[in-house]
Amino acid sequence: MALTHLGAKGEANMVDVGDKAETTRTAVAEGLVTMQPATLEMILAGDAKKGDVLGTARIAGIMAAKKTHELIPLCHPLLLAKVAVEIEPDRALPGLRVTALARVTGKTGVEMEALTAASVACLTIYDMAKAADRGMVISGIRLVEKTGGKSGDYKVDA
């Protein structure tokens, strides 16, 4: 399979989406932040020194999705119809599970926007709680699902 962002000589190029049909495209990405149990409890209790960790991370993820084209050099700017970031505690980790959804009606997909939202939400959690737990680990950033577009649907195996 050829890489769409490479020209005939291997040079980086922005993909020409001018002739593509506009379709509704959705992507869901996730990430994990593993931490000490006491750090998780501090976050859930709202006792972090920097403030509301979950609310701030949610907003940061949404804002990041809207700026993906400024961060990833060959991404197209998109008029996003929806971005949602959910953050759920997972005591088995222990830590937080971040899920980001991005949706657009357009000519190119939103996988990078969903991945960027999940990544930045995880980074924000780390930033806001690092004073209590510098050993937190961000992992598992991945595309979980995508729908729409020429390449069809994708869903990660459970």
C-alpha cells in the first residue's frame, strides 16, 4: 500500500482532497494515564492543587482537536462538527481512560483530530497532577474506530 503523503520521489506532500466526495466521517481514539491509587483518588475528589483536572483535560482535548492542522504538518484544516472527550476512572490500572470522538462532514478523515484530542487530554492530566505523582505513565494512544470515507470503516479488535 502506498503512503498517501509521499510524492513520486518520496517527498512529503499534502494529499489533494479536491475531488473527494463530502461524507460524514467519525473517529474515536483513546489513551490511558496510569498513576498511583492515591493520585487517582486525589483527582476524583477534586483536590489537585492546580484545580479541576478532569474538566481542564476535557477542554484541552477539545481545543487540541481544533488545532490539529497547526500541529501536524500535512493535516488539512477541518470544520469540525463535533468533538467530545470523556475521561473515566479505571481503578484496575489504576488511572484514567480518555476517549475522544471527532466528527466532520468533509473530504478527509478526522483520525488525527481524535488522536490529538486524546493525547493532549492525557498530557493535561499529567501536567495537572505531576506535583503529586511524577511517575504517571501515558500509554495506549490509539485509534479505536473510524467511519466514513473512501477507505471504509475500521474498528479495533477488542
